[in-house]
Amino acid sequence: MTSLDLLRTFLAVHRAGSVTAAAQLLGLSQPAVTAQLKALEKHLGKPLFNRHARGVTTTAAGEDLARRLAGPLDDLTAAVGDFVGGKVALHVGGPAELMSLKAVPSLVELRDTALRVTFGTAEELLDELAKGGLDLVISTVRPRVRGIVSAPLFVEELTVVAAPRWYYPDTTGVLGEAPWVSCTEDLSLIRRFWQAVYRTTPPGNAVVVVPDLRAVLAATLAGAGATVLPRYLCEDELATGALRELVIRGELPTDTLYLAVRTGAFGEPHIARARDLLMAHAAEW
């Protein structure tokens, strides 16, 4: 009978696309993972992976084995998996602002789930997802990582906003000489907006740089200057007149956020429920 440890190691390498990444996921050394793969291939009498400089690719026999193993092994993992106080743990990552204002309030509806949330960049979070440290990630970029599947979750509309003092008195919505408030020194979000709308780089420099869009919003409300924000983050302030937005011709630029999981993860009921809940709530965001 084949050891479950060998099958678990095989599936981890298949999903991660490399022995090194799988070893990190499993908490084993790279030689130990290699030895387990060789033992499994010897037992089955067929190669499961093609090795190359950038990792491994699964053979046809390996793909067939992975399809047959994924569901049963994921069910077994869920049955004896990560529990906190009698509740199954759900490890979720995403951008701090969206997670704090939208995703976390939605996910707390999962009463049988112990929620654990991580903030970070898309690259950091997707790497952690691939390694098994996270169950689900809301990504600001479309994942292109082996073993990860994704679907569009939410389209955020970007707009230029500032306190009323930075607008000309004729109320046409034309900015005055406002400096920028930005989440990065290179004006990344502002630059993306300017290039999409005006096909050029934004004028001026940042007077305030703070790596959290909620703090960017607070500084902008305080009159520090103008900024670019997702509309969901400042819609209340726009409605009350505390902020005004720049009037442009045509449609405003948008960013698509993606919901990403490891291949086969929806076989775990708590991840599937979280995915369905986020998809349903995102339609109202």
C-alpha cells in the first residue's frame, strides 16, 4: 500500500510546480521531498514529473494521478485540518483597505469559521497562497502562478478627489494647483490614472506619502492635496461634499480584483463557502 505521506508530497509538488516550493509548504527538506517522489515513482513504475531548471512539469500519468487524488486528500486534510476553538481556520489575504472595509465584514458571517487575515502586496500574498500559508487571496493582479486558479471578484472605479479648497470657485470640477497625496513615492496609482486618461505622466509631486489608502483619504480630507482613490473608499465623502472629484470626459479607469485559491481548494467546504459568500457580497460593493 502506498504511504499517504508520499501521495501528499506528490500533490504538493504538482500544485507548487517545484520541489523547493513544495518542501517549504510541507516543512520538509528538499532532499526529503525528492526522495519521496522517487519512491512513489518506483512504486508506481512510471515517471510523474519532468525535471527542468525552473522546476517540474507533471507528466500525463502524474496529471491523471493528481485528478484522482485531489478530492479525497483535500477532504482528509479538511477533516483533520487547522481548527481554532472548535472552528475550522480560514486564512485569507488581500489589500488592507478592501479587506478591512469590505471583505472582513462579509466573511464574519461564517459563524463556524475562525478567520485569520493577512495584509500585503499581491506578489507576497500569492506566493504565500502557493506555499499553503493562505487559503484564499484577493489579488490586485491576475494570478499567473501554477497551481492557482482565480476569478474576477470586484471592479473598482478610480477617481481623482480633493477637498473643496483645491477647486476653482466656479465649481466646474477643475483642480487648482493641488499637490498630490499618494500611497507610494512614485505616485503609482495616480500615474496609472493619468496615463489611462491623459496618456501622460501626472504633473507635480507628492506632499504626503503614506502606504495605506485609508490614511491617504484622511490626509486628503484634511486638505493636504489631491489624490486618486477607488470610489468605494470615498463614496460617502463625495456624497456629503467633503470631497470633490475631478470631472473628466469618458469613462473613469478601473482596476479588477481577483479571488484566488489553490487548484482543488474548493473541495474544502469552508473555502468553498467563503468563496461563495465573497462573490455574493462583491456584487453590492
